[in-house]
Amino acid sequence: MGNIKVAPSILSGNFASLGESVANVEKWGADYIHVDVMDGTFVPNLTFGMPIVKAVKSYSKLPFDVHLMIMNPEKYVGEFVDCGADIVTFHPDSTNCVTEALDIIKSKGAKCGLALNPDKSLDLIIPYLDKLDMVVLMSVYAGFGGQKYIPDIDNKIIQLKKIISERGLDILIEVDGGVTTENAAHIGLCGADVLVAGTAVFSAGDPYEAVRVIKG
């Protein structure tokens, strides 16, 4: 392994001092700042939006990896990029305007991607692969942190890796949910390139070591 990138989710950070949490992610040796945006409609939880991304952007030079779990993302993707998002991913089943949303993100110079909940087929993203920089495979159901990894996702990672390789595409596979220092190596061997880890990093006794172990 050894080439795994780590994207700690600030959903597990300290909301009272979120800027400090963002700065710590970089100090701990991670690769991305993962921002989970939820609207209480597409998923049963509310988190934060564009103003928060803009407010904490200056606390780290790492790329901001913004995962939108919201309805009609095409209405908001441009503003998220304007506020500091470097990578914007959203769920294809949250909109009828997938191509439009991807094109808006690209037109603003950011990277784009699609995300799938565990019960959603890869068929939902196949038509858009040529446009994507990243695919997020949820290994828990989107909405809350601290859930356990769903083992069935292993086969989806393997299958997607094969499709990307066969097509000669340059797409990162990000796995989000239930990642721990214990299962990170296995997920990486399945074909993941980026691992989102919230609780596993922010609640660790030694976050530096947690990031190191997850990287492999």
C-alpha cells in the first residue's frame, strides 16, 4: 500500500474552534480537508454550508474536499468552489442535472466527482466517468459519523477499480465511512486511493499516529 491519502472529516472536529481543527488536520500529516455538507433532506442531518468553508479555508493549505449530501446540488456547487472548495462531489440521485453540476464545477477550475450510498449501483456513475476526477464510495449510509464499515463495499471498490483501469482513466476512489486504523490497510488493498476518517483521527489519542497508520 503506502500511497493511500487521508482525508479527515471535520464533521468530527471541534465545532467551537473549527479553524483550529482544520489547521490540526494539516499538522497531523493528512492530505485533504474533508467537509461533509448535509441539508436535512437528502440525508437526515444538518451540518454546515458555504460560509463555513469560506471561514476556515485560510487555516490550511490542503485541498478542501467537499462532499455535498444535498438536494439539487447544481444550485450550489459554483458557490462552494467560490468559497474555497478544491474538489466537489455530490450524489447523482440527488439531482436531474448531473452533467450541468459537473460542468459548473469544472468551469470554475475545481475537480469534480460523484458519490454513491452503499445501496446505490455503480451504474449511476458509469455514464459520467469521463468527466470525473473522483468517485466517493460510501461505506456507511450518509448522514452521521461514527458508523461501522459495511464489508460489502469491498466488492464495489474492486469492481470500480477494474472499470477505471480498463478505461485508462485517472479517477481517485475515495472511501468514506467507518474507516479505522484496523481496517484501513484492507480497504487500501481493495483499491481505495483516499480514505475519509473522522472519528478514527479526531478521537485518537495520537492523531499523528492514526494518520500515519491509515496511510499504511
